[in-house]
Amino acid sequence: MSTGLIVSISGPSGVGKGTVIDRLREVLPGCGHSISVTSRAPRGQEQDGVEYFFRTKEEFEKLIAEGEIIEYDQYVGNYYGTPLTPLLKMSKSGTNVLLDLTVAGSLALKEKFDDTVTIFLLPPSMDELRSRLSGRGTETEELVDKRMAQAKGEIAQAEKFDYVVTNRTVEQAVEEIAAIMKAENRRFRRSRDAVETLLAQ
């Protein structure tokens, strides 16, 4: 059985990663979604095990010590990390897995699993990014300013990613990422077994 793609999507806060991934899973229903663990409190209607696994700082640090966190990062005072067991289970079963990671998280995951496909999601403009952040209605203007400053530093690292997609509209971004995934599935190293089987006949 072929191993599924591990596709990590990153970008600044407010760029729409979660929305794009949700729509990708509708368009590509066979995809799995690796749910991150975080020490931040739930926002709005967020539920444990749906948007994130919500854990205390102490619980998160215990998971790190146990080796259950592949990669983790701290963002605006909170931990974010990728749990090992569900990711490996999905990928080994042949399921393509989508991850919503911080920029540092994607780069760390790529170091451990070099077959990871990394995609950086850009906003159409910085003004649009600020508008999206403010439109959440869940953050103070001071926190929005902090996220905007962080965003510039993150965007400067886009060159380290395999692909860059600008999220002008959700449908356009989803179409481009789906095309990337289709092309990645056709890489020779992922089709080697099929080629060798034919040559052996």
C-alpha cells in the first residue's frame, strides 16, 4: 500500500488556513486532517478534538517529554504541536494528511519527514490580512498589531517552502493546492512500486 502524502499548510494568523483546509477536505473527501495540540484556550465555538486538542501547558509539556509531539512551537505565549500517533497511522494507511502548522512547525516537520510537502499560504495584501484579523472580533487591537508584526517575519520565510499559494478566494486557493497534491502523488518516487511491478511482468 502506498504511503499517503503529508501536506503541511502554513501562513500568518488570519490568512485562512483552517477555512482552506476544511474546504479541501470537502473537495478531496479521502484526506485526513492532523489535528494539532495547543495550550491556548478555545475560541468561540471551538471544540476539543475538532479544531484542536486543547491541553494545559503542563499537559503539553508532558506530551513533549513522552515523545508524542513531533514538532512544536510557541506563538503569542501558547504552545502548538503535532501529535505523532494519529499522523503516522493515517499516512501509513495510504491516507493523504493535511496539517495546519505554524511556519516554524512546518519547517521542523520537513526536517524530520523530508517527504513532507510544505505550502505557504499568503494573504492578497497586508491590509486584507489586518481586516481579516480584526473581523474575527475575538482579539484586541494590540493583539492584532502583534500578529501583524509576526506576519511580516513569517512571510519572509516563504522562500523555505516547496510551494506558495495566495489566498485571494477560498475556491481559488483550494484548486491550486489540490493541483499541487495531484502532481506530488505522480512523482516517480511515489510510483516506484508500480513501475517495478510492470517491469517484473
